[in-house]
Amino acid sequence: MATLNVGNLGEYLREQRRNAQLSLRQLADAAGVSNPYLSQIERGLRKPSAEVLQQVAKALRISAETLYVRAGILDAERDRDEVETRAVILADPTLNERQKQVLLQIYESFRKENGFEVLIGDGDGEDGDPGAVRDADRTDAETADGNGAGAAAGPASPVSDGGGAGAGPRLTAR
């Protein structure tokens, strides 16, 4: 889970409040939070929830996403890195589709283990998930053994696809 950088957030909020020519009390009233609480946020003493940040953003007429990134709730750079990592795996011409899916599963399981949100589709390839693979995308060799593992993955494959003919591997929550 991302740590909150409340000092940077507080300074940014104070700057935005002053640019909007609002007093601390006016912003607190508009955002539906107490004056002392907002003061503590601005001084970096409190960690506001996403809901409070959304209310403050609305009152200041700024992007809530900007506040989430400043607070460390969203990490735009980390999300970009994840997309790039997935794209590199998927674009590698030396890997077959099954190997790509296994690598993506391992990557996602480590992200989940380390406390990051797992961003993986349902495997049908229709939800815009770059990691999703339809059965039609698999080669005959990859589906020849009936479980999608193919000869390339072999019996020592670290990830089971849960059985089922041609079913793609799925990462499930435990």
C-alpha cells in the first residue's frame, strides 16, 4: 500500500485554497469537514481519506485524481510502469502466448503479495486488458494437450490453469 505524503499534499492544498481566494473556514464549510481537521491536513499532521480529498477537490474545483496522486493514494508513475511491464512481456516475440500468460500471472501474484492492486482482466480478451488472451489467440500446439499448457510450458509449469480445455490461466483471490 502506498504511503501518504501528507506534507506535500498539505502545501499543495494550501496553495490551491489561496489561489481560489478561500479562507480555511470557507473551504472547510464547502468541503463538509471541520476547520481544525482541514488545518491539520494542510500542516501535514493528518492523513485524509479519499472521500475527504474528493470533497476538498470539488470545493476547490480541481481534479480529485491530482490530490490522490499527491497524497500517495494513486501512483501514476507506478501504474504506468505496470502497463509498460505488461506490454514488454506481451510484445516479446520469443515467448508463446502460454508463456506470456504464465509470466503475467507470476507478475500479478507478486504485486498482490506486495500489497498492490491486481489489475488483471477476466481472460476473455474483450475488456481492454492487454494481458487477456482469447482461446482463438492460442496456437494449435498450445492447446494440443487439452489444457492450454502445450509442450512449451511442460509439466513443470509453475502455474496451473485450473483444468478445462483451452481455459486460460486465471489469478484468483484467496
